[in-house]
Amino acid sequence: MLLSFLNDLRAFGKEKGWCPYFLARHMVQFANVVVYSYQYLLDPKVAGIISKEMQRESVMVFDEAHNIDNVCIEALSVSVRKQPIEGATRNINKMALTGIF
């Protein structure tokens, strides 16, 4: 069914001279049910583009959603190396000694 939809989308886009990708993005705002990767919703760059165009009442169906908790943890995690923290601490100490703070 999805493959048929994609083929129809491609054929329609070709007939009209429209890019199937941008046609699909435009059609999202009229869809009641959207099936797409949950990474698109969780990635701020993509979500800002794609998800904002969806209707508030849309139903989203996620494939492979059993991995969503790991993706959320990874998306909200920050890795900080010890060296920049030590450098920042030295700079703050220097500023404190010179009376800037």
C-alpha cells in the first residue's frame, strides 16, 4: 500500500513537474494519519520543518518505536570532555583574581 502511494506520488509529481519530496511535505498538512520515522519528530531540525506542518489532530504512526526511549536519551544527552571544563575553570579563577567577578 505504501509503495503504491509512493509510486502514485512520484507519477503525479512528474506529471505536474513537482518534486515528490516537496509534494509529500505539502500534503502532510492535509493528512489525518502520517506514518514516518520518529526520528523526524525528535530531531529539532527536522521537526521544525516537517512536524509543524501537520494538523494538530493528526495521528502519527511510528515504525520501530520500541527504540524510541534510546533515541530520546541520545537526543537529550550532552558529551563534555574534561579538558574544556578545566580550561573554563582556570579562566573563571583568573577572572575572579583580577576582580572581574
